[in-house]
Amino acid sequence: MQRVVLFSALRHSALTARVHSVRLLPSAAMSTLLINQPKYAWLKELGLSEDNNGVYNGTWGGTGEVVTSYCPANNEPIARVRQATMAEYEETVQKAREAWKVWTDIPAPKRGEIVRQIGDALRRKIKVLGSLVSLEMGKIYVEGVGEVQEYVDVCDYAVGLSRMIGGPVLPSERPGHALIEQWNPVGLVGIITAFNFPVAVYGWNNAIALICGNVCLWIVAEVLEQNNLPGAICSMTCGGADIGTAIAKDERVDLVSFTGSTHVGKQVALMVQERFGRQLLELGGNNAIIGNTLYGPLHTKQAVQQYLAAIEQAKQQGGTLVCGGKVMDRPGNYVEPTIFTGLAHDAPIVHTETFVPILYVIKFKTEEEAFAWNNEVKQGLSSSIFTKDMGRVFRWLGPKGSDCGIVNVNIPTSGAEIGGAFGGEKHTGGGRESGSDSWKQYMRRSTCTINYSKDLPLAQGIKFE
């Protein structure tokens, strides 16, 4: 059962913390599960079975609601997962807090060695794990493998970072004094991710949080157990809205990292802020450029209905359907890539992130107009411009250019290298994950003054006489 750690766990969605990449339907006894079909025998290489545990805190369990994972390519059931009860969530948090006492005492470079082993474990299973992402989420196979590769790459990045994290030694204005910045782990990091990136987003958070000395409320068990470390260092609780809300409200969860919709992100932000907790938000994108040539099915039947509703709204708001606009007559949640013209730049549907393959083509007359239209959208994740004008390139990157967290030139908005911080501004939440100095979000900073002289001078030259 140990090898199920990576993907019976990688199934949280938004605040509801529901099973990842699944349609949630009543759990009936099913003899037609894909896991039992010869074509999908590879699922058992991951330790998966018909019924899988949704709780891990050093031992496997789960006695809550049973949910079924469906394949969006054919809407057939894959397997089932037993979710966590609130009592099991409570037990898991307690064990994770205890495991932190062990983990934080391990030197950072040695923590990096554990993360390196996690990356190697992913490498050994990268194709079959990528196949599972494709099967559950609906991504094309190469993107499924690419997601796992991104987790591998972040592990490599974190290994190097484990020997580099630290603060500066600053010049003190007082003789015989040293002024330094000390960075320490925040403690327990609760990770709630979205269905569309079931592996990469978790990997960004997990690998960096671990080398910083934190424990995570999610899971990578096999490597920890092989190194005689508490499995609760990376715990998991699959569950419903009660579990998601508990993570957001729990004062023992020192950092809540949430990836999902802006609507749910607001709820998370309010609950975490109410207890003055830390939060890392990576919310809606609504990026200005979409690729419509190679894609898989939509994730759920509900997404197909959202696609059809968006098409009707676009027509009602003055758009002209140029191509696409239909649900494909075949098994699964497949729809045609769709292009609209004629919509106003501020049409409500243009400003709505529908998460479906619809492209709105809008003509502009001036550079200033195009920049303004890009920035008037409430979301601010990623943006791109295609140009050979070097002046325009740097205006696009400058203070009056794109206000997004990711600003590209002559490349599409999909994909990002792990060395740069990933995240966006405005309603995208302002959080940053992966590269650059994003590791600081998983740590707390102390400004430390050390007096190694025999005097007690005050700062700013103040003297009490």
C-alpha cells in the first residue's frame, strides 16, 4: 500500500478538499471499475486498488465518506477513496505537530537529501504517474508526465536551496554589536490545491516547505519510512468542506497554501486572516492567450455545461461565433475549441474565467489601449505580448505595462520554469510559489542583535542621562 502515497493523496480540490480530479457521485458497488480492466492494470503498479485509504499520518486509514474517481475521457469509474472524518483530521494534525519536532532538528542539507530521494522516487514512476494524471484529470499524456517532471525539477531545486537558505549579516551602527537575520520554519503547512494541477502545485509547496524545516498536511510516505522518519511529516486528509474549512481555521496550521478559484480563495483568506494566520494564495488566472490545438476532455460534465453557458453568454453580449461551439458526439467530456470575435473588451464574459477552451479575439488600435485592457481584468496571473519592437518589450515589462505576476514576451502564457516565482497579483491572490525567494513564505524572520561588547549603547545614538 505504500506506493499509493503520491496519488491517492493528490486529490484535494479547492476549499472543499474533495478527492482530486474526480467527479463526486454516490458510491455504489461497481464491478466495472477501470482498475480491474486489463488495459488499466498499470494502476496497480502504484499500489492502488478498488478501495483506497484517504488518510495518512504515519499509518493508513480513512473511515469517512467514500467517493469515486471518474475518468473524464469516458466518464467511467476508476476506483474509490475513503475520506477522512473530523476525528481523523484532528489525529493527523496532532501527529504532524509532533513529527515537526523531529524534522526541524534535522540540518537543512540533510532535509535536502530526503527531498532528493523523493525526486528520485518520482523519476522511477514518472510515466505511470503521468498516465494517472491524464486518466483522472483529462490532460493529454505529455502534460501529465510534464506535471510529474515539474515536481522532480522542484525537488532538485530544493536540494540546492537547502544549502543556501539564510539571512544577511547587516552592519550595526553600534560598536561591538552584530545585526543578523535569522530564518526559521513556520511549522505546519496546510496545502489545498486545485484539480487542474494535481501534482505540480503540491510539489512546489511540498519540496520547498520540507527543506525549510516544515511538515506538511499532505503526503509523501515511502521515502520517509525508508529513512526511519515519522510518516506524519507529510500527512494527508482527503475530505469534504468540513476538512477544508478546518485547515483554514485551525490555528495549529501555521501556513495555509491554497490554489483554486478566486471565489473560494476569498473564503479561505477571510478564515485564515480572522485568526491572523499566514496564507499563500494562487487563485484565478483568466490569462489573455490560450492554446486550442492539442487538449484533452473537460474535467466534469458540469464543466461541459459551463462551456455551453459561456457560449450563450458570449452571443448575448454581442460576440460572433467564428468556429467551434459544440459538444463532441463521443464518450467523455469533449468539446470543440471555440473562437469568438466582436465582443467588447469589457464584456462580462471576457472578464470571466470559465476554464474552458474558448478564445475571445479583440482588436485594439494602440499599445496603450491593449495594455489597459490587459490590466482591467480583475485577475492578474499571467500575460504575454508578441512583438519585435524592443521599446514595446520594455514598456510591457515596466511600471505602465502588464500588472500580472508573470509577464512574458513572444511566448504563450502556459507553462512556467521552476526557477522563477509562480503566482499573480490582484484577485489572483498575490502569492508566489516555487523559485526565486518564495522560500521565505514558508519561514518566519527574526531580526537579531547580538551585543558582544561590555557596553550597552542604544540605537540612534540615544542616551538616557
